[in-house]
Amino acid sequence: MKNIIIYGAGSFAKMMRLYLERIDGQKVIAFCVDRAFLGSNRNFDGLPVIAFEEIEQLYPNDCYYIFVAVGYSNMRSRKLMYERAKFKGYKFVNYIDGSAIVDETVVLGNNNIVLLGTIIEQNCIIGDNNIFWSSVVISHDVAIDSHCFFASKSLVGGNCQIGDNCFFGFNSVCVQDVVIGKESLIGANSLVLSETKEFSKNIGSPAKQICLHQDSGIILK
């Protein structure tokens, strides 16, 4: 039995509890949030909510797994939460939906989420804490670092390299053999034909850089 603490207490965390518990041998025990976000209501979705800073006291890392379940509104926060949990020595789980196709040659890190109908083809290397929403296609031999978010129906061509903390909007397309710099944002319905700079926002078909966000990172509301 894998007893899991979900780091996050929003609608996405609630959804992931449902998915995680569909897998035999997994049970979500509690939710946790940073103390600054811990309100007076210490219950969410029928389970206790605790401060992340106190997690080891109630749920030690040798008995419990942790699963970071927050969305894309602040991409650097997702990365920070994962790194904080890892620093505390917790192990992570992946979630791969039963309808997704992940080739047996794919190398997959920790805390990755692969939702309904997504396809990850052969020889891809995937880092940690990435979210692949429904019906995403990652073609062969793609290397993806960590903490990225791929919205529904985004498509990445073969042999691409994608840096940390990138965001791909709905129906975005990246053609083959392209390097996507870390913390790049690819807008919805955009077509990427060439390398993107680090910290760049790229919009349109073909996609063009419209600004940089090195100071703030990717923040979406």
C-alpha cells in the first residue's frame, strides 16, 4: 500500500486524489499546504489539511509518499514545492492514466502526471514534476527537463529539447528538431518553427517572441 500526502488543496488536488485512488494499492491520507495558506478550515475533500512545515511529525518520509498537485498559475511555485518536498526526503509517485500510451522505452522521472489519451512515443526522456494534460502528443526522441506543463492537444515533434518550467498552451505545435529554452511560454494555437529564447513568451502562427519574463517567471491567471 502506498499512502500518499497531496501537496496542494485546490480543485486540481481534488481531481488528482480521485485519479490516484483509482490505482489499486494507493490511498490519499491527507492534503498539505504551506503554513501561510493554512486557514481555519483544516479539512478538504473529507481529509485533514496540515501545514507542509509540520508534515514529518505526522507523516514521516519512510512511511508516506508525497504528490505535488498544483496547476500552472505560477510555474516557479510548482518547481519550488517539488524541491522542498524532495529536500525533506519524501518519495514521489507518477500518475499515468489508463488511456494514455507511454512507450516502454520512455525514461520517466518522478511526480509526472499523464492524463487521458496522451501519447508519449519511443525513446523520450522525461524529467520530474511535468504535467501532460489530456490528448497531448510527445513524438519520438524528445527530451523534456522538469516542471513543464502541456495543455490539452499540444503537440511536440520528434527530437525536440525542452528546458525546465516551460508552458505549452492549448493546441500549440512545436515542429521537429527545435530547442525550447527554459521557462518559455508557447501560447495557445501557436506554431513554433525555430528555437525559443530562455524566459520568452512566444505567440502566433508562426510563433514570434513578444516579451521576456526573466524576473517574474511564467504567471498565468
